[in-house]
Amino acid sequence: MGKWYKINKHFFDTIDTENKAYWMGFIWCDGYCVKRIRDKGKIEYSFKLSLQESDIGHLEKLKKDIDSDYDIKIYSLSSSAFRTDQKESRFLVGNQYFGKLLQEKFGLIPKRSDCTKVCNEIPQVFYRDFIRGILDADGSLSKYIIHKTHNKYSVSFSTYQNLIKWILRILKEENIIEIEDRKLGRRNKEGDGECRSVSFTGRNQSLRVLDYLYKNSNIYLDRKYEKYLKIRKEINNEL
């Protein structure tokens, strides 16, 4: 017989903590959940979250939060990958209740684009944690040098179009940004299906967005949090 793995399959039953809201934002953007019908009509659900090898510690955080002993494994990327020498860390959960909940309650289905279900499940008090999870999964924090003398800062989201529009509405309601109606970008001329991008640039605007999401938070992707602290220090030194 195969090993029986443990997991708190009820972890996402109710989004009532910072960590639950954060992880829902992160896995809704970067996670994958599939339903399969096996022999004799047996239904199986599989949830997978894959990150670059150096982010394995982030998967360990999720594993700890859901009280799981499922393995985190390292895999080499296929030859079709941009860099074939890269590896990824992968967390795979095969619990039926857990997977069915993610699909039916939160809309975490393959080729998803409609964020209505998941957004409706996030209480307002945890909006910033949910959005921080989205940024950690599908966003970037950047610093550029222009004209060889001036620093330019940017916070960008690149994810599902209606999810970006929801984020813009919340940031406006929270008085983090002044203008909700913004032009959404594409990464290439052919488009990205339902994916778009939006950026917040400038020292003041970037810092408002970053402080709203990361200040006094308890769960985050370590390398992005460290970048936030560095950018925050540099901006404060310039003001």
C-alpha cells in the first residue's frame, strides 16, 4: 500500500486569517488544480504549486500552514524551457476534499479567468493579504536608473484581467491610489489571452502600494519582502 499523507483539508473552508487570504491569492495565480475521472468512474483531484528551486522555503511555509506531510520535490525543467539548467520545487497534494473545495468554492480550475468566486470569499479585512499573495505570485517590484542619475520605482501586477480590475477597485476604495480607471498593458502584440498588466510608478505611489501590502505583514515571499525593505529604505533616503 502507498503512504497515506496528512493534510488539514479544511484549511480553506473559511478565509478567516491573514495566512489563509494570502495563500489563496498566491495559489489562485500560481497554483494548478485538476479533476480527473479514473477507471470505474473514480474521481481524483490534484493540486500542484511549482516555484523556482530557490523558493522552496515558500512551499515549506504553505506545507506547514496546511499541516501537511506531502513531499516537496525538485524537478529539472523540460528541454522546451527557456533555460534547461533550471530546476523547480514542486508541492503536489492529492486530497479529494481539498482539491474539490479549491475548484468549486474558489474557481481554481484549469484555464481560469473569472475571479468572481474567489474574490467573493475574501473578507474585506483580509483584502491586502489576498492582494499581497497575488503580487508575490504574479507581480514585480522594480528599480530603474534613468538619465544615469535618477531612480525610478515601479510595482507591477501581471495577471488575469478581471482580477487586476478588482485590485484597482480595492486600492481606490482603500485610498491607496487616486485613479481606478487605468490602461492595462500586454506583454506582447499577440496578447496574453485574459492576462493583462498594470504598473504603479513613482516614489510616492510605489511606496504607498508597497507599504499597504507589506508593512506589518506576517506572511510573504521572502525575496520580495527583502526587496520591499530595500526599496523602502532607498525611497525614504531620497524624500
